[in-house]
Amino acid sequence: MRFSLFVHMERWDEQTSHRQLFENLTELTQMAEAGGFSTVWVGEHHAMEYTISPSPMPILAHLAAKTSTIRLGAGTIIAPFWHPIRAAGETALLDVISNGRAEVGLARGAYQIEFDRLAAGLAASDGGKHLRELVPAVRALWQGDYAHDGEIWQFPTSTSVPKPVQQPTPPMWIAARDPASHDFAVAQGCNVMVTPLMKGDEEVVALKAKFDSAVANHPEVARPDLMVLRHTHVHAPEVPEGWRPAAEGINRFYRTFDAWFGNKKAPVNGFLEPSPEEKFAERPEFAPEALRKTAMIGTPAEVVERLRAYEELGVDEYSFWIDNGLSHEEKRASLELFIKEVVPAFQ
């Protein structure tokens, strides 16, 4: 099982500059590369300070110049916000810039607040049809001349310029949860990325079962890879309460996610206050004590034990999701400990 880093610029107030956050992200990526991580993943989010990444492409292009071996993953671009020609050309350019290190993840999107601003109010739940049309169109454009007459996009003969270095195409990934998404991804020959969010390891088992069913349904396709993405924090054994700051930070992260996802209040200059604690009085999974057990939080030995189960389950890649509301110094210390004491157990 290989390891990757999933990272955004997190900004919770105006005390830290965007430039400093950019430098912090670069430092964490360079640490991950030196520590043997396979890939760094950066997502796409618009007009929200707590996950800053209006496009993964310029961030990943910068990281390409600052690294030499780590692969560079768009995790993920949001299908309804991209025209196929633009998506094909920009991802191919990233592959050229990085000399064949691009990984291209795609998703349908989740936040209605973004769809209200970028997609004329299209229901976020309807983004799947854009994803299903975008994936084969991008692949065709990478390979040569292609005309498209779809439900969403129509264009005469065109092609991706430049062409990607990786042939026949860079690896493609689909963010999946429901069985239909798993089936679409596998049928298209795409790798699958999943996140159990606030659920326990039983959810990882359930998501792996959906993936396995999709693989069984498509024996004509070579088995793709499965990646599990999970909030991660490693603390020293001599600090028994070291789990608490991370669990509390992840609690704030998910309450902020809830505020954005609920789309009930207008953000102020890119900020939304987390939904209040009392809203989750009947939601025990939000409690720090529960997140301590569901998120990948623990000492190196505890984390190794849980990750062993993932490896035995057949997970190909575990992605260290470092967004958790903690300071850069705390994130750096956690990543250092993971590299020093967890990664060697899987080599």
C-alpha cells in the first residue's frame, strides 16, 4: 500500500496571508516527497477560505517545479465547471510541465453554494451527468481529433493541445460513493477514490465492497486502483492527550463543511462560521471522542495497526488528508512522525 498527501491551503482568519499558506503547502509537499509518498493531491473549491484551491492546475504546476519524483494529482476537478477541451488541454499541459507525473481526478461536485455561482444554479446532485460525459470526452481529446455531440456539450472536431506525456493517457480517477459511481469508474477504466468521512472503518469495508462489485461486473477491464482518503494526525506516545487538538480541529472542519454545505447563510469575504456545537447534540459522530476513533488519529503504533487492516483489505493507496484546522507547525510535526515511524512499516 502506497501513501499520498491530500492538502489544501486552510485559512480560518485573516491573520495568515495567502502567500504564507502557499509556502506552507509547498513545504508539506516537499516533506511528503522526501518521505517516499507517491502523490500529492489538491482539490478544487471556489470562494471559500477554509479550503483554498480555485484550480488545482497552477498549484500543481508550481509543485512540479519544486519536486522531482512525487506525482501531482488533481483531486478532483469538478466536472460541471469545466469544458472538455479546457479540461483536456490543461491537464495535458500539467503532464508536460511535470514530465509525465500528472494524475487526473474528476468528481460531480458537492457544494450547492458553488453551483449557484458557477453553474447557474444547477442542482449539485445533477452534476453526475456532466461527469459521465466529461470523462470519455477528455480521454478522446487526449488521443487525437474528436468531435462531440453530447447532451451537455457540443463542439466540432478538436483535440487536446498539448498532448500528455503519458500514453495512452494519464491515470484518471473518479471520486465515488454509491454503487453506480463505482460501476461507471471501473467501466471507464478509471481508478477510484473514496472517503469514509466521519464513519468508522466499517465504512471503508463497505466502500471496498462496492468497488469489488464493480470490478466483478466488468471482467473485461483490468482492475483499477482504490484510494482511501481520511483525515490523519499522528501524535507522540508520550503525549496521551495528543489526539484531542486534532479531533477538535476536525470537529471544527466538519462543522464548517456543514455550514457551507447547508447553503443557509451568505459567506462574508470567503468565511463562514462553523455550524454551532448545539446543532449536533444528537449527532454523536461529530464529538471529538468519536472522531478520535473514526479519523486516523493516534500514536504511530495505533496508526500502523489500523493501516495494516486497510492494506489487508486490498486498499492500494492511503491518502493522508492533512486538512484539520491545526497550525502548520502541528501539521508538520504530525507528517514528520508519520514518515519516520509509520511509512517504514509498509516498506
